[in-house]
Amino acid sequence: MTELVFVNDGAVVTDSLTVAEVFGKEHKNVLNAIRALGCSSEFKRLNFKPIEYTDTRNRKMPKFVISQDGFSFLAMGFTGEEADRFKEQYINEFNRMKQQLQN
């Protein structure tokens, strides 16, 4: 099973590749959804960190590291019964990981 959330620089996060995989979306569409969010530039800067990864064809590609708040904002736009199930899974996983870090 894909690890939904992980620790990065001491913070519990996910990333755009994981969101795309879990929600059954193309990564480029998740990137576009993040770029088109109507949140403030400050919120976007704090919750969506752009980085690069190397894909299977050895190309540098963009992705975002996403905070819990960023994920919540992004996922509000995803609809349907399956999306609702995954949103709940993510929320539970973020909370579990935060609790684990506090102990």
C-alpha cells in the first residue's frame, strides 16, 4: 500500500504524486489543480512546496510537498464517494502520524 503521509523536515506531509495515485488522477491534473487553487499566495507558499523528482525516464519533473492544511484545501475540490473515502483515510493518517511524532 502506498504510504499516504510521511515525515519531511520534521513535518507530516504528503505529495502531489501520492495524491494523484491514491485519487486515481493524472499527476499533471493534480499539479494544475494546485496551481489553480483560489487560496492566498501566502497559504499556497506555506502549504505547497514545489520540488523536483526524477521520473522513471530519468527526467527532472515538478511535484509539490503538501502539508495537512494544504491537502485539506486541495481535497475539498475532489468529489464522489471514492474521493470522500480517501479524504477520510488521509485525515486519519495525518492525525496518526502527528500523534506518533508527539510520543
